[in-house]
Amino acid sequence: MMKYEQSWIQGLKLALAIVIVFGILFRLINLDQKPYWHDETYTSLRISGFKIEEVMQLFDGQIIDVEALRPYQQISPENGAIATIQRLAEEDSQHPPLYFVMVRVWAKRFGSSILSLRSLSALFSILSLPMMYWLCVELFALPLVGWMSMALMATAPIYIRYAQEARPYSLWILLILTTCVALLRAMRQKSATSWGIYAIAMIAALYCHLFSALVLIAHGLYVLTMQRFQLTKGAIAYLISASVATLSFLPWLRIMWISRERLILTTNWAKVPLPFSELVKSWSLNLCHAFISVQSSSLNIPLIGLTAAILLLVASAVYYLQRRTRQAWVLLFALMGITLTTFLLPDLITAGRRSAVDRYFLICYLGIHLTVAYLLTSQIVRNTTNFAQLRLWQLITVVLLSSSILSNVVTLQATTWWGWSEFDVEVAEQINHSHHPLVISDVPFGGIMPIAHRLQPNTKLLLLTEATVDQVQVPKQEFSDMFVYNPSDRLYLSLTQQGNSLKQIYHFKDNTLTISLYHLAPAP
């Protein structure tokens, strides 16, 4: 019987290893296929070291080549890493500089292409897999749970999506896991060195993403709970390490305070109310993306059923974990509870759309996969002598992992992630049908750049700002086609008052934005 169990466990590890290999491949396939969307273009702008005001000099109503925007999407020899940090501090302080400095160093070595920049995120995501295993060993002392966690993480669509995006989130996931491992080791080893490592890991996490403060708070709740709210040596060591990390982050907090007006302006979108039905749909999709890549335009019956099934599995896993292991339950509950409270409650009380953004819940996704991995592994191992129970949990595991793999295969062949920035692809396709087009637009830098990345080199641009939009003049020189991309009311009015005819050839609308493309026939 013992040999049978050993053989079964080894077979399970082999199967999970194959799943993990699939997950690694998913992170590397078609890295440059999806749209280089709004936020990613700002990553490229930051590593270029140029100010947004320097880019806006091109928005002067003069006709330019689309390639004229290229210098602002690649590293510049005249601007070093210090310039990247300065631009973040002045224009985008909500994003600490660690990732952007790292991606600039990477781009200097491997180039500034979309493939190159996204490959760094893929690397961070792949490195997160062994860190997930390490966390499971520290948390559960069960290596098999680590294998299951790696398999779930490897095939989870949410992680694959951010592994293929030139933004800080894959690095942030890696650092969240690192801080958790460092904390558990510090509490176990009780040495100054281990607590020093924890402090360093937390400093790195804070300088990667502002929401690492939630992890720091959750760790504090965990330590205090495990120490039964007594000021033990372990609690004091945590408080010292947390204080060191917080003090080290104060310089960037000061920068955020100085630029608070711009910070408020750039984050106001999160406070714009979203219809409750849309909010619930977003919650459902976000939960499903922990295991299955799905897309739905409405809260329909299949989506509700899938959400209910996953919610039941997660709730069962949390309940099972709470009954079996206090240490793991307290840590994971603190991490998930702090995150849910921070983003769900404000939307429910004052309205908003924070909780519709899946990347804000990456901490929760880690908690979900750890708890579900513990449930699946425990049930499979515990029921090796109960054939019916064993087959049931084997079936659940196989369905879960195979559904993730199959849905990822489909999504990786698609042009977008769940319809994200599909308008960039479709608008660019419309324009690229023309052999010598001109595009007129007064959208901001972050609106035109995703399309510019997909336009043919023969495309000309006429870019405007609010200050120059009333002086727009349709050029007399010959173009095969002239397009007006997402014009403001002022630009539309200015063009039509000059006798130009605008025919809408593309329209996109959801609860966050409206996108239009017009074909312009100049006045006779």
C-alpha cells in the first residue's frame, strides 16, 4: 500500500510538472501580439526619460510622420535612469520607480521593442512560480501543496495576462510572495539577519507598488494574531522591520504629497460611478479569471453559473483551511481581507469603480490559489483509500486545470485580452487599409500612442491640443484617405464649420469610454 501511495504521489507531481511547463510556455507565446495599450505606452515614455511636455510639442497642428513619436517610446542616450525617476516623481508619482528603473536597464541591454519590454514581465512571472512553491513549504510544510499551487498559478489567466504586459504587476506579485516567505522565515528563525531580509524585501515591494502597504498591514495583523496580541520578541522584531521599511519609503511619500494635485487628477477615474450591474459583472469576470479565461458583455446565466461554482470552491477552500491550519488561515485571511475591505467597501458606500479593476486584487488571487491548492491536495492525499472520494477530487482538479489550459490556448490566439483595447486594433486596421492616410486627432498622448504602434510607417499624423484645436486646417496636399480619430466636440465642430464632411466608420462604447473614427471628405 505504501508503494502504491508513493507511486501515486510521484505520478501526480509529474502531471503537475507538465501543467507548469504549459504555464511557462503560455507566458512566452505571442508576447507582442496583444495591443500595446494606454498604460504600457506610458511605461515606454518613462524609460525614455522625456517629459510629457516635450512629447506634446508634436501636437502643434503640423503634419508629421507616425515615426516621429518613436523616440518617446524607447530609451534615449541623453536620458539616464535618473531622468526616469525624475519624470515619475514629477508626472506620475502614484507609481514608485523600482520597476521602471529595472525595465530601463533591461531595455538598454535588449532593446525597447514591445517583445523586449514584455519579456521582462514574463521573466518575473516565471520566477514567481518557484517563489510560490517556497511559500507553500513555509506555510504548510507540505511540498505537494507547493506543486499544486504552482500548477494553479502557472495556468491562471490573470497571471498570464500580466506576464504579457509591460507594467509593474508581475514584479509586484513576485515581491509579494518574497515578502511573505521572508516574514515566515523570520518568525521561524528569530534572527536579526532574517528580519533584515524581510525589511529589505518589503522596501523593494513598496518601491514597486504603492499597494504593498496593504501587504505590510496584513503582515502586521498576522504577527499580532499569532503572538496573541502580546508585545513578544517576534512582535517587536516585526515592528522594527516594518518601521525601517516605512521610513525608507518616506522620501517617495513626500514626493507624492508634493505632487498631490496631479496625483488626484490622474486617479479621479476610479471615483466615477459604475452601474451596479456592471460592477457585479466585473466582480464575476475577475473571479473567473483566477481559473478560466472568459469574456462576457453582460451578466448572463452561464457567467452567473460559472461564478457560483468557483465561489463555492473558494469558500469551501477557505472554510477547510480555517479548520485545518491556523497559521496559514490567519495570514491568507489577513491578506485577502485587507484588500477586499480597501477596494470593495468604498465602491459599495460611496460608489466608484475601484473594485472593477482586477489588478487591484492580485493579493487576493494569490490567497485564492493557495487556499484552493491546499484543499485539492489535502483531499486527494487524504482519500487515497477512499476510491469514490479520490475520483471526485481528481475530477475537480483535472477539470479546473484543463479548463484553464484550454481557455488560455484560445485567449493567446486572440488579438486582445478579453476585449481589452480592442478598439485600438480595429481602428488601426481601418486606417491601414489606406495606402497613404492622414489621421487628425486631439486625443492625449496616451490615446494616440496605442494606435500609432500599430499604424503603417506611411501614415501621417496631424495632432492637436485644446489650445490649437480651433485653428485646425485640413491640408490641401493629396492623401488617399483622411481620418479623424475620436475628435472632441470642439474639433468636430471646427472641422464641420469649414465645410468638411465627416462620416463615422467605427464606433465603440462601454461604461468607461467612447471611441469613434470618422472618414473626412474635405470641403470642395
